[in-house]
Amino acid sequence: MQSNPLDGLHDVIVPTTAAWWPLAPIWWLLIVLLCVAIAVAVSLFIKARKYSKAKRQAVNLSHMVNHDAAQLHIILKRLTRHYYSEKLASQSTAKWSTSLGQLTGLTFSEAELLALYHTPNDNPALAKKLQQAILCFKLKESIDV
């Protein structure tokens, strides 16, 4: 009598499920590139945050002294010294009003700025304008040499 050919199938071992590990080399490359991209993005974010720290502190200070125009003017001068140069911050009043207009996008007259140096200095309109100037102050692009 002939034997059934299906009787030999009991020797075949069923394979276990295929694991997804180890990955193909292209996947390792993609994982490494993604990690590098995340590290670069985080470092650029931290660098930009450190660069704009002075302006954030100036905005916080301006909220504390929001009615004192002379103090707000000093904060603007300090911002200019920090992001630009001492020379730009120490210009004559006429040139400073022009520079301030370029840096903030607001217009300042020489008479407004001269009024800051007089003893009775209670000008809430100028204080509000100076506070707005601090908020609109343009930061110089950082240059890595």
C-alpha cells in the first residue's frame, strides 16, 4: 500500500513571526539624520533665545517703570549699546532721534528727547511711546565670525 505524502508534513517547523529588529542600514541612517536635525534645531533655538534675552529683560523692565519716561529712555539706550554699539547710543539728540526712528519704526522729535533731560519730567504720552519703542526695537542679526 502506498503511504500518504501528507504524512511527512509533520516534520516541517512553522516559522515564528519575523522581528522588525535589526533595522536595515538605511533606517539607521535616517534615525541618525533625524537625531542630528533635532540637535541642530534645539541648539539654534537656544542660541536665538540667549541672543534675545536682553530685549526680553528690557521689556520686563519697561513694564515695571512704565510711567517714567527717563527710565524708559535709559532702557532704550542700553538696548542700543547691547545690540549695536556705544557710538550709536551716544549720538547727539538730533541724530539719536533719527536712529531711534530707524531702530523702532516710530518717529521721535528732538524736542521730545530733550524734554527727558529736564527735571520735572512727567510726560505719560512720551512714556507710552518709549515703552512702545522698546517693544518694537529691531534686533541686529547675530554674526558669528
